[in-house]
Amino acid sequence: RSTAGRQLMAAGRLPWLASLVLLQLPRRPSADSPEGYSCGLVVDAGSTGSRLSVFAWPASLRAESFHQFQEVLVDPEPTLEKKFSAQITWRDGRFVTEPGLSAFTEDLRSPVEAAQQLELLTEAALRHAVPAVPGGCREVEVLVRATGGLRHARQERPEATDELLRTLREHFREKLQLRSSVSIMSGQDEAFFAYLSVNHAAGNLATGVREGVMDIGGSTMQIAFSVEHSNANSYKRAFRLLGPSEAVYLRSFLGCGGDNVVAESMSRVIRASAGDEMQGEENIRYVHPCFNRGFEGEVASEGEPGGVVRWTGSGDVERCKELIEEMLATGGCSAPADMPALSGKLRGMSFLTFIAIDLGLMQRHEEREMTGQQLSDRAMDFCRMSFEEAVTESIARKGVSRTARQEQFVRDLCLLGLYFPRLLESFGVHSPETVTLGTKVSGKTADWTLGVMLDTLTERLHAEGSNLTLTTTVGEEKVSEGPSWTNAVMITSAVVLASSFWGVCIFGKSRTPATGCT
């Protein structure tokens, strides 16, 4: 066809294509689904807490109505934090409760307590999110996906972990009577869903540009980035969007999360002390070089006198750096020798972003390009403060009260602020190269829960025989794809570019001569 002909056809399709943009906009579902909505509650059961996201889609889901799938936000200002109850907080668009499920595999807590905790989390979503869906939710299902905390717990306490999973499944099925699924997600799946979600939110899928992801949680670290098909690495996964198939390198590092880094540093200090710090069996106190001078505190530890380890901070930056080098050299958390070279930009998620925020390098709800050197320089300044100075500065910047939890955050900032730049260097990100940090991607939530829900629905449609085939043109080749949510994402991103070219203003935006839309 001629170029003009293709442009006319594209213009005619824009109204249909534009509706797919809804996939990228978390908001309240519209009332244009006469059969009502079904809702999915996806629980990210992490090592430090459980976070619940809410999604809605037409109850009679078909391929042609799949664009109405969307995230449900219950607050017009989702960046605010609020308490729904003593146990449940609304934070960054999520219902949050603590501690993480792995805590319920230990002797002091029972699986029943974990089930009750998730019941409260579910009830908060049903009470505060479901009313935001027109007509409520005709059906509700819960997907609980545990990450590194339970992966580690299963290795250490397999029987207790399996009992926890059985208890949760029975509780949702028999007491709450909700359609549910409870499982431990593999590290590679977690990395893959994060990779797709980030590139979807960034609008990359239509452009061919790909951002890599380094996601550091409490107990695991995931990395995912685009690689060539010719790469024979066993951690490569091939997949197809529209056009040629792609390949992505996926690697999960269990025991390499932020909480693990702190715990490992303490273990090494204790082993290196070899009794030198003892002042009588009841008064053992260890000196940690990465804790600010003047810090004094206790950490629970089995097998130690009194069940605790007592710590003093020295704020010795050079010794702290030496400790970090030892950890990266022998701890199994640096880049493996067989890892292919990083390609494209890298986005740092979770702990990487939180440390930059807590050090005052960025605001909580902004995105920023940052070098490892910037992070390291700020961390060194922070390390040289006394603990009192560090706490005072931190709570003043955040506008929060001084609590034991805030003091723990401050205690760990020096160590993690120096550790993460060296970790980035080990993976090939050297200053002046930057990593993109932020709790959101292009203003959108982009954690892996979105990918989990979309993947679940498309698999369900495929199993029911629904036709999700979408067709587009790549060059002169006509390409049709089967049931994959990423096809819809690809077309969604393309229509954003097309809308700008044609000057089409979507969602009631006004026109301006310069840009077409404001």
C-alpha cells in the first residue's frame, strides 16, 4: 500500500487503538462494562511485609474487552500514606502489612497468625478499594505470590514453610471462601515480570528500546536485561512481543537483598573480632565500622548471651569500605563471571531507590538519573556524622517522629549507601554512567504484580479458547500473535506515538498549536 493509504488506515483505527491506552493508566474503572467487573487482589508477599494491589476487568472478559483491565486506586493522591488500622497501611498505592510471611515460619509465630494477617489485608482492600469499582466486584480472587523471604525460608525450614502455604490456602478457600492461589514465585519469574512491567510503563515496547532492571528487595536481588539470541547463557529466556522474538537475561540472587547485606556485615564483624571485643560474657559489645559513631544498640541473635548482640558504631569509612570489598569478593552477590555485558540503561528498583531517598538525594516520588559516585559521595558524608546528627537530619527531612524503626533505617544507611555503588560497578555500571531511580516509572506504578495479573488473565482466556490475536505491520511483514498480554502493551505504546503525530487529544486534554495536546 502507499504511505498515504497506510496513514488513512491508521487514522481510522485510532479510536479503537486509543482505548488500549487505558492499560497504562491506573485509575478507577469506568462504568462502561454492563456485566460488571471481576477483581483480582495480588499480594506481593515479600521478606519484610506483604503489599496488596487491586485490579479490575469486565466480568465476562473477552479479547475485545481486554483493554478495560486496569488497576484500582482508592485515593486521588495515591502517594500519601495513611493508616487504615493498627495493622494495615496504605502506602504508594498499596495496602501494606508487616512483617513478611517468612517470619511466620519461625517458632515464635504460627501459620494461623499469617492467615489472619492476610485476612485483614484482604478485608481492607474489599472495604476501601472494591467500592471504587462501579457496581462493586461480582467476583473476587486473591493471588498470593511470595518472593525471596519464603524462598529462603523453604531452604532453611521446609516443613514449616509448606505448613504455612497449606494453612493460607485452606484459610482463603474455607473461611474467606474466595477463589485464590498461593505460591512461591521463582526468582527468574520475578525478574521477568518486573522487566516487562518497567518497559511497559516507560513506553518502551513500541520503540525497540529496552531498559534493564536491578530490583533489590529485603532478601533477594534480581537483574534482567536484553541480550542477543546468539548468547548461549543458561539464564537467557526467549520470548516474543510483536515482530522478531527477543531474549532477556534473568538472574536472581537469593540472600543478596538489603536486609541480608546488613546481616552479613554483622556476621563478618563478629567472626573477625574473635573474642577481642569481649568484656565479660554478659557484656559482649562489637564495633561495627559502618554504623555511625555514637550508635549503641542490640540485635536479637540466637546462641548469644541473653539472646542479643550488642553493637557500637565507629563510623570508620575506610574500614567500612574494606568490609564491603570482602563481602563482594566472597559473598556471591557480585556479577557472575559468565554474565553477558549489560545492554541499555539500567533502572534501580526498591532498595536502590529507597537508599537514595533516605540519603536526601531525591524526593520520594520523583525519577532521577544518578551515578554511583553521587550515591557514594553522599554516603561518605553521611557516614562521618554522629548517630545523633544522622537521626536528627533524617527525621527532619522526612517530617516523621523518632522511632526505633527510623533509628534502624539510619543505622543501615552508611553501609548500604557505600555498598550499592560498588555493587553497580561489579555489574558494569561505572560513573559517569547512570542508573535511573524512582518508585514509579514515567509516573506509573510498575512492580511485577501488574505482570502477574495480566499474565494470569491472558492464560485463562487462552485456556477458554478466546481469540486474543492482534495484528499489526512490522515493515512489510504482517505479524499475528496469539494470546499474550504483551501484544496489547505493544500496540498501546504505539498508539501513544501515533496520537502525538496526528494531534489527537485523548482523555479531554486541550490542544495547543505547539504540541497538539497539553
